[in-house]
Amino acid sequence: MRKIFLFMMVSLDGYFEGKDHDLSWHNADNKEFQDFAIEQLGEIGTIIFGKTTYEMMASFWPTDLAKDDPITAELMTKTPKIVISHSLEKADWANTRLIKENVEEELKKLKSQPGKDLAVFGSSNLCLSLLKMGLLDELRIMINPIVIGEGTTLFAGLDEKLKLKLQDTRVFKSGNVLLTEEIG
């Protein structure tokens, strides 16, 4: 069975976004991170987004804005994508399917099919929903070496303890630290 994992960047003080949805502090503009992103995309069969993250990604990766990272842009576009949203009317980025209803059932079907793992990029609200449904298997949390003081915490709204088991760590020259945690 395939697993669903979340990849998310957070500040050292636990925020995935700063005040007013600021992401300018994300430490991802270097070759080492680009190589990591390409490696990770190679392990993924499908990317899952919530509406807000999908709209952000779709406005960047298939455009000229991504010209400095052509390999990641190509992989992001050609990899199958799913958007989970009740309000989005259409998802027209290449290889994208919109799921508006029966989310748990649809994702369980996907997990049971053969193939590479499923990844949630960003999408904190979706992360919480998947945790509550018991569908999220792993967290890949990249801690950036910065304290931003305010913003939105990754697990805001989680009303129960989450038991994790450390599977791997990776330290980047930039100071980022990737923690891979199994859920359960």
C-alpha cells in the first residue's frame, strides 16, 4: 500500500507561514535544496494540494517565473496532481484532477493502488483533515534556521496528541534540518 506524506517547511519556532501568509523566509533558494526537491519529486506518484496551495503552485511552476528551476518545473507539471476543494470550480494545470466530494474514500482508493507514494505539499488545513481521517502516514518537516515570532503554526487546530517515530534526519549546508517522522 502506498503512503501519504506531508512535506512542509517551518520556522524554528514552529510556523509554516508568517504574518499575512508571508513565506519570504523559506530557505529554499539554493542548489542543494533544488537537488533535494528533484530527488523527492522522483519518489512521488501523485501530489495532493488544498485549494490555496494549488492556486499558488499553479501560478508559479507552469509559468516563466520558474525558469531558473526548469527541472523542478517540469516535474511539478508532469507529475499527476489532485486538488481537494469543495469551492474550486476547475483545476486546469496539466495532469490535475479535482476532488470535491468523498475525499476520504477517494484517497483510500489511491493509497490502495500500486505505485509511488502520494505527497501533500503545504496545505496545512488539508494536513489536519488527513490526520483526523487517519490517512497521513508520514511527516517530512524541514525546519528553517529562523525564528519569525508570529504566523500560523502547522498543527493549529489539532485537538489530540500525535505520536511520532523518527525515521530519518538530514542536515543541509543552509542550516535547514529535515525530520522524517512516521505517524502512529
